[in-house]
Amino acid sequence: MAAEDRLRTYRARRDFGRTREPAGRAAGTGAGGDGPRFVVQIHDARRMHFDFRLQVGDVLRSWSVPKGPSDDPGDRRLAVPTEDHPLEYEEFEGVIPRGRYGGGTVIVWDRGTYEPLSHDRGGHPVDFAESLERGHATFRLRGAKLHGAYALTRFRDGADGEEAWLLVRKGPARPGAHGTPDPRRARSVRTGRTLAQVAAADGER
């Protein structure tokens, strides 16, 4: 499916005359030479949550993670799928106006590249988009804050309600693993600002 089609829901929910969120370019912007991208944004909306996004082709596949990703393998984080976002959303940081879809403050908590790790039972690599469709995908994050192997596993398919996944760190715990930081004290990897500082500087338009 072309990026233009995959962004239909994203665009339908937003008035780009009122929000500074990117509308997205046309299809054809793929992964760079260092590999596909990921970004984790903290979103102080109606409910505080983390948005976990993985580049798959020309869009960012997205999940809302209420408690945020953890570097502790003992933490099993609920991840609820949301609409695909444009690749440019990796850079978005600011205030979505109150009353708009997703109204609230957003910071870029972490970003970097990831390496797909999904294999079939015979040990052969599986296309990453296909592994997500099957409901289980593994990948290695190379971010400023998050490092190592993670897995996304679908445990509720949405047939009778909301689709839901688990996001889990794989392998042994990293030295100094600390779970997830307090989102109100966390700082943007892009600008070094907190949610409060972004809200005060950007305000509402």
C-alpha cells in the first residue's frame, strides 16, 4: 500500500492549518543508509503516554505505550496500535492545540535506527512488515537511550475490541537498567527540553 493511502487516517484526523504536525511528503522516502528509523515520543495528552514508532517502508508504524518502553526484560509493556504517521514525524516536537486530535505537548524522548531480527522456524529472515502482520516481530534498537533487542507481540487481535500488543526487552538486563524514566522529568534527545519547557516556549496556537 502506498504511503499516501496509509496516511489517509492520519491526515483525516488533523487540520494542518491548526497544528504544526507534518502532513507528510509523497511516497518514495525510504530508509537511509544506516537502516530504518525509530522514534519514541512522550505525549502529554488527555492521558500521559509514550508513542513508539518504527519505520516500515514509507511510514512510521505507531503504538501508544502508556508506561513507556523499558530496558528491563522483566517489564511487559502494553502497546496499543495507532494510525501510521509520516516519516517526518520523527522530528516533531511541540504543542498540539487543545481541542484538536491528540491535543497536548510532545517531546522526542529517543530516536535512532533499528535492525529487523525476525526469523521463521527454520531460522530464515522474515520481511519485517510481514512479521508484524503475523503478530510477532523482533528488532534491535540503536538509539541514544534505548539499546538492544526488543519484541512486539500481538495478544489481542481486535476482532472483539481494541487490538493490543506487548513490547518487551529481550535478553539479559543491561547494567544499570532502570525501567522507564518519569515522563515529566525526562528530556528531549533532540532539544534537551522537558515537556514543561516545550509547553511554555511553544504555547498553543
